Amino acid sequence: MSPLPDTTTVLIVGAGPTGLAAALSLLQHGFRDFVIVDAVMQGENTSRSILVHAATLEALDTIGCGDDLVAQGTKATRLVVGTRSEDLVKPSVEGLRRYTRHPYILIVTQNLTEHVLGEKLASFGVTVYRPVKVVGLKRNEANSQLTNVTFEDGKVITAKYVVGADGARSVVRTIAGIGFCDPKSGRGDDVTIISRMILADVSFEGTGAENFDFRGTMSPDSFFICIPLPSSFKESLATNVQGTVPDTFYRIGCGVPLEDGEIPHSPPKEYLQQLIDRFGPYKLSSDPSTNPNSKPTYIKDVVWSTRFRTHSAIADREFTRLGSGESSAPGEGGAIILIGDAAHIHSPAGGQGMNLGLRDAVFLGDALTKHIQAAESKPLAEADCILSEFAAARHACALEVIGFTKTLLSFLGMKYRERLFWWLPISCGKLRDWVLWLAGRFPFVQKEIVWELSGLRRR
């Protein structure tokens, strides 16, 4: 690997999907004077985010990666939401065909998404510098519009633009002094039965998981989801273990009630099994007295599991200049731009995951190259309007997604034991189930559900 240069126009900090997509977008706009770095030696091998929606695939098409990613995934054309024993609504994603060339939800693991984007970037001869950890940002003394970025090994690189794509614990955001907090809106801000969740990638033995759909299951004390993972995930596992992996794997997610106490750090098979038995569809239960199949279903292997709390946060601003404030003159300081999880995080409800960050990154390429060109001939304050408009648009979009995920989280997390009104003997959860059952009979309602999930309303 060639040594890290002393200067660059654009420094991208973070080489996850968002950082890689930002680099590819710059290349797509004919700009190559950038450096991309990451703090870890290689990308993670775990699956993490697994859903890519139509609006994101359309954005990836513009940087030449859409079809490559689709080839690695499975196209989900139908969702099923129901109770433990019956289906309530089955919206078809194929209704999007009139509006997009991607009328489906693509199921593809994040490590494979990183691989596709990384291979595409490497095909242009671009190197990701690893492991290179940022520890400091300082205004350049000779030119206040530049930033000196210091790395853990003492190396310093000077950049005109620093793009923070370094995740929810962004070092760039922290050093730049940009606030990051929950935009309380009143929608979904209360604790629900899915305020704490587990995610895991598992295989099953038994007949319950055969021909299993993309399915969400509501129960009195939790919400459970199970999604078949694509064969490419199994193939990547086989490569890592250098052997044969014969099973189909599934992503499961489940809310964990507060009264259950502390969730294990990496929930083991036994813990996951009891959650399925309590909250999953009966056909996945290991209890023969409740499973309608001839044989109960058991978790066979767990290849990855994690725990987390569902919460949201957004940066005060996605574009600033280092050290800008009341004491700073206009245009002083190098440009700092935040994208992806460095700029916003939200619950996984609706499978929005890395979708918003990927769209941030793709759209940044256009805004940044326009700003670079404008800054050569216009006053910097005037040129900065380009990045300010980009930041405002992405901020507004992030707020919409956060509001959407909070509302969905609140809806899915309604409790069966809480009455809608004290005088009405119907619980919130039961009323929600009736509404879903009724809404599922109207095609336009199903279309609205998939339209919201697709991201096409808020690109």
C-alpha cells in the first residue's frame, strides 16, 4: 500500500457502506482527489443491516452498483404481518412496479453490501487506508479554510473537506463539537414493548421454517420478525470457515420485555429459543403442545447475535466549518460534512437501516463536486449555499425517517393489556390487530404501506 499522502481535497473518514458509496459518487462525478480511511483493519464479517429498499437501489444505480448488489441478494415481493397463529395483512411490494425498476425489498447482508461497494471502488484503483484512526482536527495555520487531520500514529493530512462517515460514535462529529441528540416529537417517544431488542442470524431444524416468508409477528408482550437470508450469506460463511454450510439461515429479531431483566451480551441459543417460544409464530416453537406441525422447530446454530436499545438521534447540523461560531469570521475553518450514522440514527423499524446513509452518500457526490467548482470562482459564503442546501435537505429527510420509524415502533409496540380508553373494554393491541386485518382487505392501504417502506416518498 502506498503511504498516506500529506494533502488531499476530500478526506472521507469511514469505509463502511456509506463512506464507500460517497467515494464512488465522487468518482461518478469525475472527481478523484480524495482519500478514504478507516479505523479498523478490515470490514466486519457480521450481517448487521439486511434490507435495501427501492429508493436506495435507484441511488446505487447511479454509481453503477445497483445490479451488482441485487445479484447478491434475494428479492422479497411480499410481507406478512400477523399474530402468532394467523396472518393479518400481506402487502405486495410488486405494486411499486409502476414507479421503480426495483419493485421489491432486497435482502442482502451488510458485509456483502460492503464487499460489493469495496470491489467496485478497488476496480477504479482506489485504496482504502487501514487501520487509520482519526484523533484530532485542527484549523490549518497557513490557510484557515483547510483542516489538519491527525491520526493515532501521529501522521497528519491536510484536507479542504472532511466527510464524517464514521458511524454513530463519530470521532469527526465529536471533535467538531456538533451536537447529537434525540429529536423528541411526541411520536413514539414513550417506552414500548420493543424498546429493547435482540437480533440474531440462526438456522433451524424441523419443518416450521420451510417456505417461511418475510414475516412480522405481534404478541401481547413483544414483536418478533423472521426473514430468510439469501444464499450468498451462506456462501460467505462457507468461505470464512473453509467448508460446507448446508443450512438456510434466518434473521430473527425480537423485543425483550423490561421485566425480563438484563439481556445477555451476545444472546446464546437457549436464550433466543425461549424468546421464539414465547413471542414467535407457533410454527417456529420448540414446544410440541403449541407447534401445529408434526415436529417442533428448534434453533440449530447461531452465527451472530446482539442486543440493543431502540433510540434515535440526529446531528445539530450536517455541514459546518471547523471552529465556526460567533467568534469566527464567515468562511473560516475547513468544511466538515456528516453522512450516514454519523449524522443520524434511528430504530430498525421498517428496515430503513443503512438505506438513508447510502442515499446521503450518493447525493453528496453531486453537491460536493458542485461546491468545489463554485468555490473556484465565487465567494466562499456563496458557494457554501450548495452544501448548506444539501445538508438541510438530508436533515429534513432524516427527521422524516426518524418520525416514521418512531411511529411504526409505537404502532407495533402497542400493549394488549392497555385499554385505549378506560371506559372501553378493548386493548390498544387488539384494536391495532383489527385495524390491520381490515386494512389488509383494501389494496390501496397495502400500496401505502409498501410505498412508505420503499423510501420513494423521501429520497
